[in-house]
Amino acid sequence: MGPPLWSPQGYYYVGSFGVLTEYIRSELDVTDGATVAELSHEAAQATAVFVLTGEDASYAGIEPYKPVGSGGWGAFEVAARFGWLDLDDDAFPLYADPAGSISEAKTWGLGLNWYLTKNLKAAVAYFQTDFDSFSGASGFPKEKVALSRLQVSF
């Protein structure tokens, strides 16, 4: 049997507002042939959404009151996300090179989702991630990314 993996998740939706959160803890037994260690890595994220056009927010997506093709503009939703990753300090220096590895990451993002119909969604988002090295210094550049997606779901 493998090592434990903990991943509780939760979500809450009321009216046009919704929140989704998750936490992950992974415990790994690692070896370099001479030494053995148990490493624990943790990560979490929280996402909040608000439907600007009044439809109910939902884990399953949004069904626009006035879809595109039926005389409407669909539904628009704004989203914000924050997340973090913390790698076990015992991974360094035996199992990962502290000079070329991150030990922590924190990310945030903003997005806009356009539900053209119940089954067609267009999304744009911007995310920025800050990295910390094993020494605690920010020796790594920030990652900045803009994403877009067209999604068909059934």
C-alpha cells in the first residue's frame, strides 16, 4: 500500500456566488540508496465566483437565462483564485538541489467566464505565481500567464 494522501475538498454555492476549496497533503517515502526519508508536501487553493448576469452559480456550470442563439448574450461569471504549495524542507539537499529548486509557491489569479450556452463556455484568465527557494529568498522570477479556453461540455 502506498503512502497517505489527504485531499479534503468543499464547495458552497448560494445564488450567484460560489466558493470551492481544497487542501492536499502528500506523504512520500523516498531514498537515494543510502538514506531514507518520509517527506510531507502540502498545497491548497480557494476559488470564488460571482455570476454577473444573475444566474445561479453551480459546481456543474451555469445555464444562461438568455443563451446566445436565442436572442441573448449568455451568462458572465468573474472568478478569483489563490493557492499555495509548500515542499518539505527535508527534501533538500539530498533529494532535490536547493540551488535549482523551489520550496514554496504562492499563486493568485483573476478570470472571466462567458457561458454562451449551457454546453459552450469561453474563458480568459490571468495568473501570477511567486516562488521561494530553500533559503527563503525569492531567487526565481515570477511566473505571469494569460490563458484562454473554449470548452464544450455535455
